[in-house]
Amino acid sequence: MDSLRMIENWPVPTAAAAVVRADGTVAGSHGPTSHRFPLASVTKPLAAYAALVAYEEGAIEFGEPAGPEGATVRHLLAHTSGLAFDEHRVVAPPGQRRLYSNAGFEVLGDHIAKATDIAFADYLHQAVLEPLGMTATTLEGSPAKDAVSTVDDLVRFAAELQAPRLLDPRTVAEATSVVHPGLKGVLPGYGHQSPNDWGLGFEIRASKSPHWTGASSSPRTFGHFGQSGTFLWVDPEAGAACVALTDRAFGPWAVEAWPPFTDAVLAELRSA
């Protein structure tokens, strides 16, 4: 795909990208797709997927208590537990505001580890990474932000999101649909959004503006971006997903570069 060559013009030391269709075929890739990059918050969808496996295995329930008083597993996954961004302190009642929280995912990881009697990094490996053949991916700390992976591995994950093999498709559909609709909140790097829609561990494009995806991305687009200059989106309307990993921290360069890149990818997919 010619559109993927746009990453050559990004002001980053290293970048790699790929597009995978809903049938699992790779539409194109560019750059060192086997290079391992820190994912930052693109770790969260991987952790969320492990939580979905734990749910289907009966180890946890979405509605069971977890985290602050009155909060549940669902609240933690949907960033509505009331926990602060990077501190384990409560700043709002559960379910009232969309407070993006690394702490919430750390509490979630601890909760799953206790429920399964398996360290969360090991559970993620056994439940998601190993079955998908993601051999270059490791979790090296917080389930909110400390995974390291490659474009090649995340292509496998993006294919799974579009045609689930590890989970019932209905579970994935729930995770990628809006949970607690109508809540306002801040999308890190993009300011206040009303509503600030999320699913269970996946951010949902909806009508957000500004946004890190493209102007032509469908409202159903879901995914995540990371402060290490990384993103993964799935656009069900386009029947495709895109992964881009870099080694430069998110900033104005990404705000400027990512949306036209996504629009070019989508345009090329449509023309094909």
C-alpha cells in the first residue's frame, strides 16, 4: 500500500506500519515490522482482551466488585471507576465521569491475578499472546502501559479483533460498543470530549473532535493510541485495521501526522 510510505516523512527515528483486512490478510506493511517498540497505552487493549478471556472462563464477572467502593470490573475497563489518572486515589464516584486511568488498569490486573492465581503478565501470555502466536510481545510491568511488541505481532491481534477465535464474537462486540454512554471526559492529548465514548478497554471514535484517527474514519472505529507514539485502530466499516509503531513520544507531530495518514489508508482501501 502506497499510503503506508507516508511514515517515511514522520519526524521519528524509527517507524513501522501495517494494514490487515477483516479476513486476516495483510493489505500492506512498511518499515521494520519485526522491530520491538514500547507500546505505552496500546498495552491496554491487550490487557482488556485478557480480561475478556478471564470473563469467558468464568474467573471474573463484569459486574463483580473491583477497585474503589461501588466500582466493578466493568467500571475499571471503561475508565469509569473514579480512580485518578496515575494515582491509586478516588476522585469521583463510580459511573459518573470518564476518567482515563492507568491506575484502574493496574487494579484490574491485580484483580485478575487474584481471581486466577496467576501473575497478570503470565495470564496475558497464556490467554492471548501465546494462542495468537505473538512471540515477540512481553508485558514488562504495568498492564496499563508496559508492553513491548512489534507490528507483526499486533497485526495478529488486529486480525483477532476483526474475526475472533479466542473469544465469542458477542463478547468482542460488547467490548467495542459504548459502555456507560453519554459520559463526558478528557481524551489524553485531545482535551475534553462530550461524550467521551469508550467500550471495555477500547476507545470508540464516535463523534469525537479532535481525534487521532482520520476525518473519514467511521464512528464505529475503535482502538487505542499510546504516549510512545503508537496506535492501533479497527474500522469495521472499512473492513480493516491499521497498526503504526514509532520510537518518538506522542506530541504535536502525531496530532498533525496521524489523521491524514489514516485518511490516506482508508482512501486506498476504498479504491482497491
